[in-house]
Amino acid sequence: MFLTASFLSFSQESKLPYVRYKEKIVWFTDLGFNTAPFKVVYPFNDDVSKLKYKNNMSLVLGIGVSYKWFALRLGIALPGTIRPPSRYGRTQYYDLGFDFSVKRAFFDVDLHVYNGYAIKNAYRWNDSLNYLIPNELRPELTSVSFSINTWIFRNPHFKMAAFRGKTGAYTEDIHSFYIKPTFNVHGAGSNGKDPLIPYQLEDTNQTKTSAHSITAVDLGVVPGMVYVKRWKSYQVGIMGGLGFVVQSKFYSSDSISRGFLGLAPRFDVKFIAGYNQPRYFVMLVTDFDNKSIRFNDLSYRQTFYNIKIVGGIRLEPKKRKKKED
């Protein structure tokens, strides 16, 4: 009796709350969109205190495969745009990134470049626009974000692969505290052409309102929690955190360039939910990344986010037949 009880106790303690599919070939496809709107807040006049910059969006179709240590995904922007080009112009996207895990840590490196924006409801200060053509197209405007992020989880059984649901999945509920060291270079500019803010709203007493670019380099830590709920074949995971970064921020205009040092808030949000079986899976994946820069009463706030549906199958690799002697 004692030996049996000890054996059962050891088996329960050593059981992992997740399964990995490293030995299976995972074919997957995804469909969704990425976007990176930003806004500039400043008391321009009695009627205008916020400018909203919107990029146009295109659906992106991705196809990928993963097997053991190897993973590859190709993304193709589908023809057409989600918003009408007459109101929002066209946006060119450049998204690059890679990630990997080491023990309790998950590393992610991303580069996002978005070229082409529209300022919403610019007819309020631009007499050449109207209700039918309300937005000011700014094809020269470009926003850039380069990030190196690391999530370090306190729970040794929490694995990002199982949280994502493609090459792994959880078999029971799990949660963990984490810290996220983060390094970022980000901002927006007009490539030295027109100022970021329309000339009709420039404050002649404040050179920052005539800036061609606003950029920042920041470094900090974001603490947070992650929770995964498993019910039958359904899995829901949410990750959230809030922290601060030390920030070197700059703006440049025709007449002057200035730099400052300060603090900025950062939040971390991920949500993944769907149906996950050993043979196949379908998941809704969302990811949000905020950026902000502040110069006293002028602030720049941007959110990079993507929403997509991911589906795939897991196949056993074909075994080679042994040659008969």
C-alpha cells in the first residue's frame, strides 16, 4: 500500500500541465490585419485638441510550418484595402520579427514600419476639405517601432508555446506572475518634408508644434500576470501588465532639435482563445503594444495591434522503412 501511494503521488507531481507537439509537423494558416494608429494631443485652439492619424489596412494571409526547432511563416497582403483609399490613402507595411524560448524566458524581437497616414476630420481646420472629403492624406508620414522584449515567468510550467496554441496546448488551468524587460526605439516623422502637425494648427510660440519628427528610445520593466483557462477542448489565455520605462525623447524641426529625459507608462496585453485538439486547432489571436511620448502639454500616443484567426493541423512525420537485408 505504501509503495503504491508513493508511486501515485510522484506521478501526480511530475505530470506537466501542458503537451508539446515538437515531434509533429504543424501546418497552419492565418488571416487578419495589423494596424498602428496614433494621435497627437495639444490645446491647438478652442475647437481642436486632438489629432487622429489613421493608416489604411489590408488583410494579410499567412502560411507556415513548424517542426521540432524549425519554424517558418510567409505573409502575403491581399489585394485591396479595408478602408476606402479616397479617404485614407494607401499604407505600405514592413513587419519583421522572430522569437524563441530559453527555460522560463521568452524572447521576442520586432520591427514595424508603416508608411502612409490620413488625419481624420481635417476639414475642421483645412478649408480645401469638406464632409465628403474629410481627411487630409499624408503619404509621406512614417511610423517606426523596433522592440526587444523578454517575458520571464515565475511558474516553471508556463510555456509560451502552449499559451499560443500552435506547437503546444495546456491540459489544465494555469497562471503565473511575470516580469517583462523591454527596449524600444519608436516614433513618427515626415522624412524632413512637411511638419507632423498641419501648418494651420502650428503654435508660433512652441517649436515642438512644427516638428518634422518625434522619436524616443526607452528601457524599462513591465510586471504582469498571465492566466489560462482550459475547458474540454477550449482554451482561453489572457496576459496583462503595467509598468514604466526610462525614456530619452526628441523632436526635430527646421530651426531646432531638442532632447529630454523622462518616464513613460507601458502596458502589455495579449489575448488568445479557441478550440484546440491534438490533431487540429482554430484560435483567435490578438496582441496590443502601446507607445507614448510626452513634451509637457504635447503628447504622442500610438498603439500597434494585430487581430487574426489562426488554424492548423498537426501531422505525424512519415517514418522511413528499413531496408531488408
